[in-house]
Amino acid sequence: MTTNTPDILKKIVSHKHDEVNAAMMAAPINDLKARISDLEDMTRGFERHLREAVASDWTAIIAEVKKGSPSKGVIRADFDPLEIAEIYQDNGATCLSVLTDEKFFLGHLRYLALIRETVSLPLLRKDFICDPYQIYEARVAGADAILLIAAMLDLNQLREFHTVAQEIHLDVLIEVHDEAEMEKALKTDCTLIGVNNRNLRTFATDLATTGRLARMIPSERLLVTESGISSRADIVRLQADGAKAFLIGESMIRENDIGAKLQELLND
């Protein structure tokens, strides 16, 4: 864990290590590796789908399946992950992000397999990856990509975890939220960089974060902007700032008509 990791992340990561230790007891890592070697289905190309959407001038939205968060509590009481995933697919999402953290974000690892059976879009496992075990776990569960959070991992971990993911055909989105983390992410080979507009210490969101950090990114890396995006105007502004894809959850999840909100975000 990096020395300046925010307190909320420290709390989450501490719990996550306990979770991983328990999971390893139930299913040793060699069991997961054996299951991966037996998998017949290939991953769906999370980054490829995003790049193809951008190339065709489609607004590449990574729609998030998310019940709640530490800062907002329960966002949607009548939460049905499969129904929400299907609505996202039917209304033009490019990829899906699936929260799998139980304690803090009210998600579950089983949501990945549940959604994968019915929905054909690539899936990102959105969680707090602190051990390579979780990367193998993600592949077994049905993920096509994983999130790595620069605020909680040092450069060696980012590089190691990225390599592990590549070996089992998972794409990687490295999330940053300030200049130091961006510099660290750019020292890896990861070509998918996410800028979180939420301050991990105060939980305040500021869309200007994306514009500030976008200037640091070379053109061959694809910039994903995350958090605080609630309107088509936000997307247009962030596109002008250099964002290529948009990870959006809360502003759709809290709507009665999720599909209509997604359509509104997609259309000029």
C-alpha cells in the first residue's frame, strides 16, 4: 500500500486482505489457475470495444452496475443487477462495470457470472485489487477486465498485477486521481487510464480533474473519466478536455428510468 493512501482506502484494503485470505482457504490459487486453463470462452475485449466505439464516433459509456457506496449509502433499493445490465445493453452502453465489493459497495462476485450469461458486453470487475489472487478470481468469475487503483498500489504492484492480468487475457484500467498517481500509471505499460474526478479524501467531485490530468496523457493511451458525470453537457465538456470514454453509474442507477437516462447521456 502506498504511504499516502487515503484513510477510507486503508480501511477497505485492510478488510480486503482478510477477504482474500479467507477466499484462498476456500479455493487455493492453483485451483483458480486450473479452472482458467479449462475455460472455453475467451475474454470479450474490454479495451477493444472502447477503442472501436471511439473510432466510430460513438460515445463510449462504461455503465456501472452499482447498488451503493460508502459516501452515499444505498443508491437503489430495488436493485436487480441482471435487469440493470440488460437495460444498459439495450440502450447503447459499450461496456459494463460491475461492483463486486460486498462490505462497502454492496456488490458481489457472483454478479459477474450472472450478467455474463445473459449480456454480451465486456465486463470490468470493479473492486479493490490488492493481491494477484483477485485477478485470477476475476477471470474465473467472468470478468474481461480489472480495475487497479494507483492510490493503493505502488509502481511495482501496478506493473506486476498488469502482467498477471495480461497473461490470462484480462484488460486493465488503472485509476488515478492526481498528478503523482498519473505519473506512476504512465510508468506502466497499461494503455487504459482512468481519471477519478472524486477526491478520495473528501469525496467531493470536480470534473476539472479530468482536464487537468488529461494534459499529461500521450495520445496512444485511452483516457476514461470517472465519477460526477450526470448530463450530456458533462460528457461534451469532458470530451473537449480529452476524455475518450466515460464510466458512469450513480446518475443512471438513481433514476426511475435507467434506459432513458442512458439515452439522454448518449445523444446530442
